[in-house]
Amino acid sequence: MNRFGWVAGLIFLSTSVAAQVPADIELNVIVDSNAGLNSPVAVRSPNDGSGRLFVVEQGGTIKIFDTKGNPLSQNYLTLPVTESSEQGLLGLAFDPDFATNGTFYIAYTAPSTDPKLGALPDQVLRRYVATNPAANTFAGSSQIVLRVPDLYSNHNGGNILFGGDNYLYWGMGDGGSGGDPNGFAQCVWKKAADGNPATCGNTSGNGPFYYLLGKMMRLDVRHTTAVATANMCGATVGQTAQYAIPATNPYASQSNKCAEIWDYGLRNPFRFSFDSQTHDLIIGDVGQNLYEEVDYEPFASTGGRNYGWNLCEGRHYYSASGSGTTCPATTSSIAPVIEADHSGGRCAIIGGYVYRGPSQSLRGTYFYSDNCSGDIYYATPGGASWDGGNGTIAATGLNGGNVSSFGDDASGNLYAVDLNGRVLLLQTDTIFANGFDGP
Ligand SMILES: [Ca+2]
Ligand SMILES: [Ca+2]
């Protein structure tokens, strides 16, 4: 492409947020509030050809809905968790070969009666292996893969997904409170050169385990480790670990940094996704009091990226060391592609998906929401800023209630989950895919 064409492309991207979504875009109720769902926080497809949708309830239950949106009579799985506004059963990820190996993972806050590494119940990653992958109630075995200690009940991340590389990504919040008082999000050290880096806070006892807070972890959960090494911050040195470190993780070969870390500088990456076509990683990172953000990472990335928290909040300084919007550049962290302030009733971003489903006119558009406003927003991926670099947010005019999550299925249908007990399907009115009835 010639220079002029490249410049023209930039001009197009800078104005692309003003593009209109189709007039016939709709948000249709697939599971309504009478279906008995209690605080749903995730929807997942097992991609096994069954058409089943698995819906995660924060209180510790996984339910299955059929292709018409009707709940099956029995729960798929129930487990004890600690539940509060941000604690609970938070994530579900099916192994890419679930149809044959029956393996899936959940992320949850442990019940208060479990042993714990920190002051509060751990955030736990657990593997399940179903004896019969096609069964509608779980029977089989399970084991804990990794535990992360916690200090405050908020900021627990909890989304888990397999990437296009077949590694499991687990978004972890900064531990909680406000402002990341211990500086965990900027701390990648297993052991500091001087033995006690000030930026890593007071973590007496189980120190290194805390350094997984405020991170995107990347784990090879399809393999175990016979003898855990010193840079595995989620395992005890010398003991067996129920996961392995991908050799291509940024700190895999460094002795003094946590090998589980893929990215750092995250506050609460509550919901993230992978573009099913490009495998790019797109993270919704919940802001402090002023700025929500979306972070973007191409599939070709080698990780080790610093998304800025708690130096920056969005494109703005958070720390007292500066002011204005030059924070990412000044701190050498990565600026978000979308920054959303708290006008319009926004309080906490809900990261969404790039649509790749049957409604052709929606393909390639990124849809996301906010837990307080419930508005469904959209942006066109491309370049370093999807909002024109100035925080201009584009709304579809659709509202999903207290949106907690999005999810897709094998056909690319995009679902939004409403904490009020609903699952919604985003589509244009000419498409009723996967057997769902139209309005
Ligand atoms: Ca927490
Ligand atoms: Ca950031």
C-alpha cells in the first residue's frame, strides 16, 4: 500500500466510531427472567454440536439451556463458593476438545471453610473431567489447578478462556480495595534482586502467590509439572503442579519473575474475549472512579505487555506523578484502544466480543457494555484507538439491563448476560440462528 493510501486508512479509522450499526439490530430475549436464573455471570457453548448453552450462576451453579432457551430440569453442576457482589463462581471454559475429553475449567472464590493462602478465600482455578461429555448432569472427577490468595472481596477477575494457542487465559484482579494499595498489578517479580521490592507490598508468608494479582495469566492446563520451579508463583517449589508453563510465556525462562504471567498492569479484567477469526485478545479492564477501558492485543503478541494500572487509569494518570492523558506514553505502558468515562451512567465496563456470527452486517464489529448503564456499545477494531483516541463512545441504542458478561457459540452467535436472570441474543432481525425463535 502506498503512503497516501496508508494515510487515508488512518483517516477512515479515526472516523469509524461514528459508523452506524444496522437499523435492524436487535437484542432478543433467549432466556427470560422467569427461567429461574439467579445472578448469571457467564454463558458458554461447549462447541460439541449439542446446541447446549451453559449458564454460570454466581452462587455456584451451572445450568444448561436447550436450543429454544428452555432450562433443563436438573442443574449441570453445583459447588460451594463464597458469594458477594464480586466473589463467587465467575468463569467457565471448555477445553477445545471437550466433546471427546469431557474436560472443562471453572474459576471461583473458594468457600470460607477451605484452607486459604491469604486473609480472604482464594480465587481458584479447578479442572473437571466428565465421564460422559454428552451428559446433562456432571459426573466425574475434579482437582484444583491453581490458587491465588486474596486480600479484599472486590477485583477478582474470574474470566477464563482458551486462546487460539490452546492455552488457558485467566484474568486476575489486583486483589481489591481501591487504587491497588500494594502495587500488585505492576509487580511481576517472583523474587526481587534485593529480596523485597517495595512495589510488591506486604505479602509476608505467601508472597509470590500474590504476584499473580493484577495479571493476565497464560497456562498450559493440558499438561502438569512434576517438579515446580522457583519461578512458578502459583505452585510450591519442588512439588507437583496441575499445570505447566508455556515455553513462550514472556518470563518462562527468567528465574525471578512469575512464569504464569502473560500481561500485567490490569486492575480488574473482569471480562475479556478472543476474536474467533483473528484470535486477538480483547480485555475489558474495570476502572477506578473515572475511566473504563478496553485493551487490545494481537495474536502475534509475545506477551509481557504492561496495560498501565495503577500508574494510569485509561489514558489518564492515576498516580500523583502526572496529569492529563500522556500517562501511557510516559510510563511505557500500553494505552487502551477504548476509554469510557462515567457519563451515561457507566460504572464498570463489561468486555465483549468481535461479532463473527450469522448477521452479516454485524461482522467485524466489537460489542461491549457496562454493568451499570446496561447500554450495548460498539466500536470498529483497527489501529491503536477504536474511539478516535478521545473517548468517544458509540451506543447501539440497545440495553441489556445489568449486563455481566458476553459469550459466543460455535456459530458465532453473540449472547449478553443480564444479572437479572436473562440471556440475550444480539442479531439483526433477519437472522434467527441456532433454532432460536425470532420476535
Ligand atoms: Ca479480591
Ligand atoms: Ca490500563
